[in-house]
Amino acid sequence: MDRLSAPRSPMLMFAACGLAMLVILPSANAQTEDDLRSLDQKCEAARSAALAPIRQKLARECEQSRPRSSDPRQECELELSTYGNSRTGARGNVVPGLFYDLPECQAAQAAWSKWDKSRPWR
């Protein structure tokens, strides 16, 4: 009996069919990148809504602390326009922004993780 005898042949066929099914048939829950980007936009809209009152409050406090400035409102709003966003730390690490724990953001993160794990070429 040679190495390509009958006992190994069905296993090869089963593996080949399984691989073909993964490549040919799309997943029933597959989302397109446009769907995922839409979830990201919903997350960012929810974050912006949550951050807006905080930024406004900080801008008012900032304005009052700069009585000698020519346009304290504009300066403070510009400085605080990125408050709460993700940033790069001192050693190049990412410091996550505020409100990524909102349900919209958690749903987007879960969908991206699921999409990433579904990529066969990963």
C-alpha cells in the first residue's frame, strides 16, 4: 500500500471541501467595511454628544481665567476642541480617549473584532 492510500484520501477531500466552503461561501453575519465605518460614525457621534457639555464648561472656565486675552473664547475653544480624544503618550503609546465605553462604541469595536477574526488571510 502506498502513502496516498484510501485512509488518507477522505481526510484530504474533507479538508479541501472545508477550505473551499470558507473561501467561496460568505459568512451569514458578514458585514462590509462600509457597515463597520457606519458603526464607527455612530460611535463618534455619541462621543461628541457626551463630550460637548464638558468642553463647553471647560471653555467657560478657561475664558474667565484669561481676562487680558484679545479673544479668550476662540483661544479656549480651539485648545479644548480635542479634549477627550485619543492621543499619543510620552513613549509613543496610545492613550485612549473618553467615552469609548458607550454602547455604540462597544458595538463598533465588537463588530470590527469579529470582522478581523473572519479574515482568512490574517
